[in-house]
Amino acid sequence: MAKTLTPEERATALADLPDWHAVDGRDAIARSFTFQNFNEAFGFMARVALVAEKMDHHPEWTNVYGKVDVVLMSHDAGGVTDRDIRLAAAMDRIAADFPM
Amino acid sequence: MAKTLTPEERATALADLPDWHAVDGRDAIARSFTFQNFNEAFGFMARVALVAEKMDHHPEWTNVYGKVDVVLMSHDAGGVTDRDIRLAAAMDRIAADFPM
């Protein structure tokens, strides 16, 4: 089982993920992505879904038309682990392929 | 623009959609779908996404692993319209293809 990051480790990791922030009241990180329409938002989600399934690590996410709100945490570890940081970075890379 | 359903029309429509319920405080309808895992949940979402895009009518939905929580309303009309009823019925039909 992955270990949750220490506050120092998490701060270092988030420094490389400036669009992500800590979630109030939960050991989790979050980001909102805004795309031009549903086609792009769901295209992003489909690409992320393949990565997430391969990692066996899945986001909590809400989609409304062109918007995708994501929360990441490792349920088995009870907080943010290296897997969340890697999935967050993958989501940023995939989102960068879309005009936002 | 589609017209919102009257309370009577909505009650009649929901009688044929027993797994859907009205949302407190909003003119919207909702249902939670529970699948066996992320593969099935996202497979369901992908099939619904194609239908929604074709209808040009999109859900508000949240996915956590095998769970998909859906809210439907017609933002342009400000409430539940016939399009929401048709999308809800389509989601029920698609979900029925999965072992739940």
C-alpha cells in the first residue's frame, strides 16, 4: 500500500503542479478543468480514464458540459500519495493537448 | 426552446422512470447508478456521452470508481423538459446492458 505524503513532500510535489490545490477538510488535491464544450471535456475524460485504469488509480470527478472538477486521493492509504501526484501530472499533460 | 414540464406531466413521466427522483430545491431529476468497477462505470458514461452529444443535451454527473451520480435538467429552459425524460430513459436502457 502506498504511503501518504508528508506535508513537506506534498508541498514539494504541488510546487510542480501549480493548478492543483489542497482540499479543505480532506487529505486530497483538486483541480478544475474548463474546456470549450462537452466534446472536449469528455474527450479529456476518456483519455484520463485509460490512464487511470492502467494505473489502477481513479479520480473522483464531476462533469457539467465543458467543465471537469477533479479530486484525487488514495482511498486505501487515506490521503494523498505519489500515485495522486502522478495521476495529476498525467491529467495536466492530457489537458494541455486541448485548446483551453 | 423546450418547455418545462408541468407537475402533472413530470409525475406521469417519472412513473415510467421509477429509479429517478426529483431533486430537493431544484427543478431537476436525479439517479445514482452503481456498477461493479470503473471499467463498467466509464463504459456506461462513454455510451451515454455519445447519446447526449447527439441529443445536444448533457448530464451533470459525478463518477467515483463504480458509481455514477446523475442530475438532469434543461439549463436553457430552467427546469425539467421532455429532453431530460428522454435522456433519463436512454441512460436506463444503457445501464440495463451492464450487470449491476
